[in-house]
Amino acid sequence: MQISYTNHTLEKLELLLKDLGYKVRYEKGNFKTGACMIESSKMVVVNKFSNLESKIVSLIELLKTFTVDDTLLNEKQKQFYYSLQQTSLEF
């Protein structure tokens, strides 16, 4: 699957994370990856100064590391999530 780097994709990722119980915050910081996990809490912090592509790639990479309970997702979100799992990112 080819990921389009648009605000719509970013919104879909944010909604997916929210439905999985994660809170997404945009903060300034000097972390390079664009997103990080705070301890073991269900909070994702995204560097608000990162460009759109970097934010999307970082959120997808983070999602790939999570153990996901897909019963929390509707069918459309499950399809999106599984397509993300099949995606190889080039940055």
C-alpha cells in the first residue's frame, strides 16, 4: 500500500490511536524521530515542528510496535490498520 502524506492520513492515524486508547499530543521538543512513547503510558508525543511526512511516518512506525486489540476497531479502521502493517516506509 502506498501511503499518501496528507492531513487526512494524519487525522486517520490520530483517530486510530485514539480508538486504541492512546492520547496524541503535539509538543515542541528536541527529539528527532517526530514521535515518542512516554514510559509505558498510552500517550504519544509528536514533535509539532516536524513536517507532515515525518509525523505520519513516525506514527506508523510507532503503531507497528504496539500490541493492538483489534476488537476496539470498526471494520474500516481494521482494514486501515492491517494495511499499515503491510506498508514499508521509505523516508
